[in-house]
Amino acid sequence: MSTPSLASLPIRRLTLRDLTACADLSEDRGWPREEHKWSFLLTAGNAYGIDDPGGGLVSACTVTEYGPHGRPCLAAIGMMLVAERHARQGVGRRLMRHVVNALDTTPLTLHATPYGWPLYEELGFKTTGRAEMVRGHFAPDGSEPAVLTRAATAEDLAAILRLDEEVFGADRTHIITRLPAFADQLRVAEEGGRLIGYAAAWPNMDTHVVGPLIARDTETAKALLASLGARTDRPLRTDIDVRHEELLAWVKEHGLSSLTTNAVMTYGITELPGDWQRRFAPLTVAAG
């Protein structure tokens, strides 16, 4: 029996039943399995993949849509992976074209590694920003934070959603309402009884990823990061918009080191909506 060509293999929607296959694909490319993150992305958004006749997946990617249901105003593409044995055969290009076409006129964004950047540029994505990934055990300096933080409660959810939509520039209710279950920590910063920032730390393999990180200013972002770092024994990892130079310098003074810098790319828009000055880090680079 002849083996079907890669170009003839159908592209289908993935579900939570494909979690193990997605984690296997990550591992195949030398990434951590990240099952907790895959589970979140598969249930909070959509995913597309190509089945390998020999078992597992040839390729996969996730899509997280934002805005009114059925009328998204932004979609984030992430976890774009092709199995090593099928690499450099046009599979990623085919899957990306399918996703772009499926999303029609919806503006798109993604975080691109240097490896993936040429493909995305070929497909019409433009680099509109950069994010620096940092990682390490947070080292407090003993000083009192300039802004007070506390653990979020259920009563904070409405205010968090209002602030998040204002800063992100699109409704993320279906994402933010999942944070209490997804994250190990969810903290808020207040001033005069008004919410001025919030941040989450969620488990990913041996680290805690900080994101989203939304704050009125850099001092508020520092206080939220420090409060998360003080409550975990794991290294912190986060992706900070490089325009936030003061925060990047501060985290490096407190034990975190730079790992890499990725391009923030967009398709159909010249820049991301919302207020970048209060948006310090995404939930995850896979979902914006």
C-alpha cells in the first residue's frame, strides 16, 4: 500500500482528545511537553492539525480568538510545530495558509522565533514589536514594595475583566475567567479601592510562568512580579515587551536572565490594539 503524500493529508480541528499527541509533538521538536498549557489552549480556543498515518501528528497549531463571540476582532496563533521527520517539506506553510484563510479578515498576531520568522514574513506577517524571555529564581532585595498587592478573590473578577479589556483592547472573558483554575497564583494591585493591575503565575514544567501582567505603571508591575516570586520556590519565566526597559533591567537585577528575544508579528493590522504601556507580559506567547 502506498504512503499518502503530505500534501494530501487532511487538516482537521484538534480537541482535548489530542492532548497526548500534541505533547508528543512538542517533545519530538525538543520542547517541553507542556501538557498543562496545551490543555488550556485546546479548551480555550481552537487548534488545527494533520494526522500522521503512522501515528501521532505531522503538525499542529493553536488559535485563540478575542472579541465578540462569532465576530472576533483579533486572533493569536501559537504552538506552530512540525514533526522533525516531516520538517522542511512545506507542511508548516500549508497549515499556516489554512489557518490564515480560515480566519478570513480577522487580524492576527503571533510571537515568532528566529526559526519561524521567515515563514511568517513570507505569508504576509509584519514584525511590529519584540518580547524578551527571561527566567530565573526571583531574588528579593528586602525593600518594601511601593504598591500593595493581595491575592485576588471572586469579587475581583468583574474589575479584572474591565481592566483587562481596556488594556488588551479586546474582550478576553473566556480566557481570564479560566485563570483561577489554570494559575497557581492570581494577584491584584489596588489603590484607593480601585484595581490598578493584576498578574498570574501558572505552572509550566519546572517553572512558574508570569502572565498576564497588566499594571498601571512600572512600579505596579514590579510589585506584582515580586509578590508572585515571593510565593514560589520555582524559577519564574515571563516574556516582557522590550519597550519596558526599566522592568527588564529590574528583573535582571533580581535574579532573572535573558533567554531569547522573539518577534511580535501581526497580519491585517499595523499594531496590536490596547495600551502597550500597561501591558507588560502576555498570558503566554502562544495566546497573546
